[in-house]
Amino acid sequence: MPSISGLTRFVGILADPIAHVMAPGLLNALYASRGEDVVMVPMHVRPEQLGQVVQGLRGIASFDGFVATIPHKTAVPALCDTLTPQARQAGAVNIVRRTPEGRMIGGLLDGLGFVAGLRASGIEPRGLRAYVAGAGGAGSAIAWALAAAGVRRLTLANRTAPRAQALAQRIAGQHPGVEVAAGGADPSGHDLVVNGTSLGMGPGDALPLDAAKLEPSQIVAEIIMKPAETALMAAARARGCRVQPGLPMLSAQVALMAGFMRGDPALVGDAS
């Protein structure tokens, strides 16, 4: 455990439930390795209390920001003073920097982390045909990042089809070189298949897509970190697919999270 003193600064992670989060261990290890007197604390915040909590955090002078995860990513943007372009595009926030004046700057690192995690595993998304299940906070961020990374085709599927269609139209407008469309539960005909939903965290969860249509040539990527082996991953392995677990996405984000909450201009940009 890090040594805590009156000089220690802190950051938080807001979630409901909270027991599954892994960011505190990774971020605190990073802070310790750098000799920084900062700690991350998990904060169990229910949706109906989110606004009150964020407002209270504005007044804590030793607080530098927070990570937002399930189910808060799409609610946090309205509680921020300004957003980065990635957060505005996706309509979601997973990282917030508190300035010394108490302003809240919202950003979204899920997509950057996901693509970096793929590349760290030797998977280059450029030129691939990608399928993303989920058009919520994480799914939207990943879809935008894959388009920016140069996939040649992007299919978006969501339980609520109009949401996937609207996201596809927005991405197509910004990335005319990418073939973007809304799709259904069938992931066949793609090189990279991504679960961008929370389905798989619970033992009784439905699969986010039709796993019977998976093909051995495909890479199936998760964003869920606990459990380490989701039902989708098990089904993909059984069909001969290469599997990318969720942890590399978080591992790639850790340094980005610390940088964002320090106000790194490369991450915060002119949102500051």
C-alpha cells in the first residue's frame, strides 16, 4: 500500500457495481513506480447519486479527477464543463480531469486503449473488416477509434437498432473512406469481431452476438476484464478463433489515464 500523507493527491474510479474494477491496482502501481504521491480510490456510486457526487468532487482541492465506468459513461458528459473531441463524438466519457479551479474536463480513452491493446498484441486494425457489438459508451468509442485506425469496413450492431444506425451515419460522415453500416447479430464475413457491451460480466448473461456464426479465421476481442474468460471467449475458442481478452485494453489506457488527469496537452488538447 502507498504511504498516505496530508500532501497526497487522489483520483477516483466511479462505478456501480465496483468490485470488478482493476484500474486501481494498475494505476497505483504506475504512480508508485514514478514516485508520484497520488493514489486511486474506488468509489461505489449509484446512478441516482452521480450528479451529487460529481458536484461535491469539484470542491476537493486535492482531487485530480476520476475514471468513469459502467453504468456512468453516457451520463457523465452532461456533468462536465467541456469535452474532448473523442468524448463529443461518442457521447460518452470515461475519464475526467478536475482543474485547480474545479472545472471538469471529460475525455474518452476507451477507443485509444482498445486499438493500442490490439497493436500491443500484434494485431493491426488497418485494412480489416470489423464488427462491433454495442453502440453505448465503450462500443461507440471503439467504433470511432477503429475507423480512425483505418479499418476498411465497419459493421455496428446494437440491441436498439436505431442507435447503431445513427452511430454508423455519424462515423461515415467523418470517415468517408470507411464502409460503415448497421448490422444484426451475425458477425460472419469480418476479420475482427468486438464485444463492446457489458454482456459477459454476469454468469447468466446472453451472448452479445450469434456465436454460432463465428469463423476460425476471425479475431474475437473482448472489453470485459472480469471474468478473464467470458462466455463469448469460450465460444470463440471452441470455434477455432483467435481471442483477444479485455485486459490489454485497460493496460494500454493506464498511462493515458494518468496523463489525462495531469492535463497532458496531447490528451486533453484544447478542451482544457
